[in-house]
Amino acid sequence: MSETKKKVALRSAEWFGTQDKNGFMYRSWMKNQGIPDHEFQGKPIIGICNTWSELTPCNAHFRKLAEHVKRGILEAGGFPVEFPVFSSGESNLRPTAMLTRNLAAMDVEESIRGNPMDAVVLLVGCDKTTPALLMGAASCDIPAIVVSGGPMLNGKLNGKSIGSGTAVWQLHEQVKGGEISMHDFLAAEAGHSRSAGTCNTMGTASTMACMAEALGTTLPHNAAIPAVDARRYVLAHMSGMRIVDMVWEDLRLSKILTKEAFENAIRVNAAIGGSTNAVIHLKAIAGRIGVPLELEDWTRVGKGTPTVVDLLPSGRFLMEEFYYAGGLPGVIRRLGESDLVMHKNALTVNGKSLWDNCKDAPIYDDEVIRPLTKPLLDDGGICILRGNLAPRGAVLKPSAATPELMQHRGKAVVFENFEHYKERIMDPDLDVDKDSVLVMKNCGPKGYPGMAEVGNMGLPPKLLAQGVKDMVRISDARMSGTAYGTVVLHVAPEAMAGGPLGIVRDGDYVELDCANGKLNLDISDAEMAQRLAARAEEHVEGAKSGYQQLYINHVLQADEGCDFDFLVGMRGSKVPKHSH
Ligand code: FES
């Protein structure tokens, strides 16, 4: 390693490597933390980008996680420096954490580029923190390794396992349908989230942890080790050790985040029954590193991949069981043995290929990681839809949908926005039946700034009482990865950006055809043109200043990853000039 060492000029030397006024100033202020002089003499400086926050409960254990990363960095001869970045927590942040994903990514990028660091460890957990930190680091393109916080232990209620988020949707529908009491509903709260960690279903946090591992940005098994399992802390330690070598090997993100890596991740998303949010986040990360990724890649690569991971919300088990069954390396091995991982040579952060890491991975439980011959679903690829209702695309998650509803024609019941939906859905006289299609507008990136996860509209109480379990729902919103149903999401362009979704009326017929990737409004082209021309311009209330205004003015549509237009691309890690 010493020979390689000599070839790599440390970026941090631009701060600490000179015996002059500038070197004095950079070192001297750091020394107020009790750092001895020899620490500044040629050791790689490793940033630990921490999304710890007590307001992001899923990441609240990250101080301890960071300590273990530090131990690894110190053991390998590096100099750890921990720094905070904006923590986008899913459960508390209003109106939606997605509104701040780009804010966090901007924070990460500028924190890395402007500071003395040669590499960075990204501590991620709750949904948006994973894409945000990868986006920011990708724009800088320095060596980076992801360490996830890990999922919570299985939730428990009355002796049975319950899954994060998914249990909430189910219990809420049971309360509305009169199957359980409000007392029982509230009693479920404590057992639902009973340990540190992220949602234990295959929701967006688990999906993005799997995506980070499939992309090659983590050590093997990062996605599934429970947050409270000692092996999570061992992985943090090993990641700290590894990142120091990555500096000497100049193993930057651009060598790992290749088109091949994204295609592997798309296939893995189908195999795990992953969240639709991955479509948006992978596009945004790819955009930062300069990899072209289109919605059609999800069809080309993902279509035909069976869902083999039997986890809620699509299946039966939870992340804890997934880890015990073999975790993501087991899934990749299963796919690879039938040539379903197309790019076996894709490089990962440990310097080995994805396939080298996974080819001998054991699988301990065929119920949780099912054989390809007995999948949960034959084709788990995210379904990409286009048509006159979604000229720039929409998505549907087949593993969460009702197969019979994936080919459906029904009369639209239209809600102008989320508030209108909440008010109207309770109306006992609402003209709706089980074949209706619920259509909600103005919940896209600009319309509900941040594109809230409200697309899985709860069903009308009067139909729930009749035992109806699912209906076709369409919107420009997103859906929580923990949710389920025949739900068409991310309709682009969104209603607020002039998309045809905005001109749907009650009683219009809508046609969903997943097999052929179609989503159409059954009106003539002339009628469509006339309605679009007649539509009044709409504005988002209360967003005339501040961050929300910046967001609305610059956010890209769902098919483009909802990044800000001015943040797309890699700007590198060139050291900025001195200010003194
Ligand atoms: Fe944080 Fe689900 S709310 S991971």
C-alpha cells in the first residue's frame, strides 16, 4: 500500500500541508479541539457526514454509529472529522421530508467541497437521507462509503409481528371499517416502533439501503443488519477502516456509480419488491454523477424480474427476518445464478465486484428469500406507464397491486387536491363504486411542494364497509414505500405544471393497462386540447418567498428525479480558493 500512498496527493494538504500563514490558520483553530500536530502530517482526513437528529427518530442512534466509524478510521491510520448535515426525517417533517431532500443534498455537497476532507462516510437511514447524501457526495465525486443505520426490530402487537407504516395503513382502514376499536388502534403505537432504526418493512428506507448496497456504495450486508444488532457496529467499524484505503486507491464514486451499477440496482429493486420512490431517487443520484438513466430503463432492465423477497408491504416478513435469511447478498446470488444480475463485474467500495461479494452468499430461509421458481410475483419490475394522461410517464408497483385491477377501465371520481379528497371521501352520498377510479390532482413536486406521499388514497368508508379492499387510484403524488394498492403515481407532467391530469373531470373514463404500459383518459384529442386551453392558471398558496419558492421555481418533474435544475451534474472536488 505504501507505494500507492505516495502517488495520491491528499486534498486536505491544501489546508494543512503548508508551513505558512494559511497552514497556521487552518491548523491552529482545529487544535483547539486538542488535536496534536502529528495528526496533520499526511493522514487522510475522513469526513463522517452525520444525519443524527432526535427529530429524525430513525437516525437518533447515529452518534454511537459514528463512534464506531471513528474507531475504524483511527485503526486504519486516518483522521476522522464528524460533521452534521440537514436531517430529513420522514415522520415529523411537514409538509413532507421530500421537500428538503434537495436542501440536504446541497448542504452535503457544499460541506464536502468547502472543507478539508479526502473522503467521506455517509451515515444514512430514514428515507430521504440516503439519496440526499449520495446526491451531494456524487456531485463532489470523492471516495465515499455509505453506512446505513439499519432497520428496527420487528414491531409487535398482541404477540404478532407488525410492520412499520404498513400496520398503520391496515389498522386505520380497520378502524374506519369498524373492524377494530380506536382503543386498540392507539394501543398499537408503542409496539409498532420498539427499537432504534428505520422502518422494518421493505419501505423506502429499506429499499434505498438495498439500492445503496446494490449500487456498490456499501460493504456487503449493510442494508439489512438490524440497527441494534452488534454486527451493525462492526460494519460501521469496518467501513471506517475501508474508507482510508479508498483514499489511497483513489476509489471515487464515479468508478462505482456507473450505468451498469444503476441497472443492477433496478433489477434488485424488482427482486426485493422495492419502493416506487427508488425511481425518483436513483434518477436524481444518476443525474449528479452524469449517468443517463431513463424511465424506460426500468422497463428494459426490470421487467420480467421476479420478486423473491417476501417482505411487507408486498409479502409477509420484515427486515429482521430478511437479515437472518441471508440479506441482500443472498438475493443477488439468487439473481446472479440465473443471469438476472446483468453486470457481475460492477465494482463496489471494498474493491471487489458485486458478484465476488455475493456469489457464495448463504441463504438460510427459502420462505423469506424465495427460489426463483417460487417467487412472490413473476414480474416485480416497476411498471412504467405512458399515455395521454401521463405523456412523461407514471409508475405503478405491481407487487403491491391487485392483479385483476392492473387492466381496468373505470369512471373517474376527481379530487382537486388532497384537502378536497379528505373532505369529499367521507361523503356518504359520493357517487363512487368499486369500479370507479379515484383521481387526485395537484400533489406533484410543485403542486404540493415536495410531492407528498398521499397517492395511496384511503378508500371511501362506505366501500370499506362493503368489504372493498382495493381500487385503482391515480395521482401526481408519491406513495410511502410501506403502502400498497393498485396505485398509479408520479404522473408527469403534474397537474400544477400543466399536465393533462389537471383536466380530468368526474365521470370521464380512465383506462389502465399495465401489461402494455398505458394510461389513458378516454376523450378525443380535440376535447383534450380544448380543456387544456381553457384551464385557468393555478398557483400554490403561501409559497411566494423562502425555500418553498426556490423549490417550486426549480424542482424538476418526477421523471427527471425531482432534483433542482441547477443542481444536476457533477461539479467535482476542486479545492476552493483561500479566504484569508
Ligand atoms: Fe424513517 Fe420510515 S419514517 S425510515
